[in-house]
Amino acid sequence: MSIEITMPRLSDTMERGTIIKWNVKEGDAVSAGDNVADIETDKATMEMQVYDDGHVARIVVPEGETVDVGTVIAIVAEDGEDLDDIAASAPTRTDGSDEPDPSDEPAAAPRQAPPPADGDGRVKATSVARRLAEEHEIDVSTLQGSGPGGRIVKRDVLRAVEAGNETAAAVPPAARAAVPATPIPTTPVVETTAIEAAQALRPGTVPLTGIRQTIARRLVEAKATIPHYQVTVTFAMDSLLSLRTTLNDQLVEQGVKLSVNDFLVRACALAIHQHPEFNASWGGDHLEIHGDVNIGLAIALPPARGGGLVVATVRQADSKSLRAISHESKRLAEKARTRGLTLDEMADSTFTISNLGMFGVEHFTAIINPPNSAILAVGAALQKPVVRDGELTIGWEMAATLSLDHRIIDGASAARYLATLKQLIENPATLLV
């Protein structure tokens, strides 16, 4: 018999999930263990597997839709079953990918009741439907929703667009030509200023993804409950940049390109060995000292994935080579921005690095990522006039600001850690052994 695939509970706090991407289409064969969809939870984007063999008979919930845990999202037919029969008996799709049939529901049919609203009074509509309605200048409150609970979905907007096109096409060209044109007064062409362009922006609201809501909540909790303070130091970067260039020239044929951030990950991890309080978490009446040095990397997500930041974990960074750190960092960053990280890939960091230097930012402060005791905010390496050995010359310098939990690390400890970090970065050959 057919198998119902439901929205799984992928985390202990998950109540709803969003289908970011289907990795299969109707009719595809699937085997137990196949990754069939990417699901966004309140914490991460995770892969959803199937546990039976068969063929996808029906995709019930389309990409971009958010549904409750336990909701049927797809139907899989076992071998030998008729896909068409199973698809016909499956719940109705809500993505509108099937061509709308005017005979099913007249496009101009009057609404029997106003569309349902969320708790804040906004009309219930999917984010895809809202974006499509904006593009075609359609007021979603005038539509009748056909999705779960009366929610307005993509196909409702498409029907309204088609109805508008049919109305325009119903007017014969000759009749349109017979309408006398209203004279348009001639007005001088005025250049649009930057202020006028800004005033032309369309107001609206952008619904938050589950991940973005979790990020916001955790940042507020971190800032409100952790007594932050900051310490800034400047590193001479001439030796490190020179070594990086030499190594990259030698590794180019192997497809390896080390970044400044790779050196920073290695240096921060090695410095933690000499200052174990930086590998600790606040336990209320005790400090929890961790055994593994796991460095978290703050990664900016693109707007298509809801924006915001996630922290990926490079595990046991103190025992990894620069090459291994580089490979792992690139893999995690690419996966975060495209498919999303798993909970395991974001868990257990003990110290975090946030690098905005790649965007040209010279100096900033960062909010601690609980349960870490510190986060290093890294600025850009800049070429400037500097004093070296009592003489004025041109050199490379980079500022970095350490935000610390004062319950765990006092100012003197912070200064000693930064002194060790400075020694490692300004003598980068020590990072190779």
C-alpha cells in the first residue's frame, strides 16, 4: 500500500517545518536512506530521508510552504502500485504548479468570507504567494485562499493573474482603439534625485524564517544575560601575509588556497591550549572546561535563505593543519549558504571567530555565541604607515576585538590570551608545527 511521508520532528523544539527544496519529483524512484528534501526547522536546514523503497506518487506540499509536524507532505507508492491511482487519492497540492482550470472554480466567483488572518491581523498567505502578488500588484486580501485553513497559496494568485489577463483579452482591439485618448499634458523631464528614489521604495513586511527567529531570540538572550566587555589589539600582518602568499604559490597545483581566516582559526585554537579558561562555559555555580577545542565560524546567509548568521563548527581545530582547516571551512560555508547546515555541524563550538574584514570593515564588536566565553571580531588587514624597529615605514596591520564573558574571563586573562595570539600571528611559522 502507499506510504505517507509526513513532516518529521527534526529537533526537540520543532513544531513546524518549511520545505526549502524537493530533491525528487513525482514519478522518481526512491530507496531507503535517500535524501528527498531539505527542511528548515527553527534551528537549521536539515536533510529529510525516506525509509522505504518505491516511487514518488505525489508531492503534496510544495517548496516554500510551512506546515505543522505530522502533516502529510508526499506520497510514495510501493513497487507494483499504480502511481496515477495513488496520486488521485492523495491530498490536493497547494503550489499551483498544475495549470489552473477555470471550470473548477470560476476566477470571478465572489468570496463567501474574508480570508483568514493570523494572530497579528495579517491575511494568512505563504511567502511565495505574497511575493507573486506584489509582482503583479494584487491585494492578497481580495483573494480566496485554497490552502490549508484557507491560507492563500501560489495557485490562488496565479488564478487572479489569469483572470486579469482574460479580462484584458476580452476587449476587442477595435473597441480599445475606439476609446478616445485623454490628452496628457506635457511636463518637463526632471531628473530623479536619490531622495526621490528612496521615497519610491515600496513599504511592506517580510516574514521571518524559523531560523531567523531563533537567531534573534538567542542574540537578545546573550546580550541580556552575559556581562560583555571588549578588548582590542592590533596585529602586524606582514609576515603572515608573506607566508600565505608563498604557501598558496606552492599549493596552487593541488587546488589549495589558504585564507587569512584559516591562519586565525589555527592561531586561536593553539592559544587556547595555554589559556584553558577560554575553552569554558558558565555553569551557574561552576565553570565547565571543555576537552576539545572547537572553533565556531560566523557565516552570513544570503537573503534567499532568510539572511542572518549561523555558526559552523570546525572541530578539534588545534589538531588540524592549515590545509585541513581551509578545506573544512570552505565546505561548511558553501553548505550553509546553499543547502543549510545540520545541527551537528553547528553544535559544540567553544570559541567563535566573526570576520568582517573580508568586506572591508576595519573594526567592530561581536555578541558572544552562548555557551562560548568569547568571540573574536576580526577587521580588515590594511596597508598603512607604521613604526617598525623605531623607523617609519609602510606595513600591514589588522585590528581584532575580543568580546568576553566577565563571569569567566577577567581583563588580565584577556590581555594574556591576546598577547599569546599576537605572538602566534606575528610569527606565523609557529602555526605550521
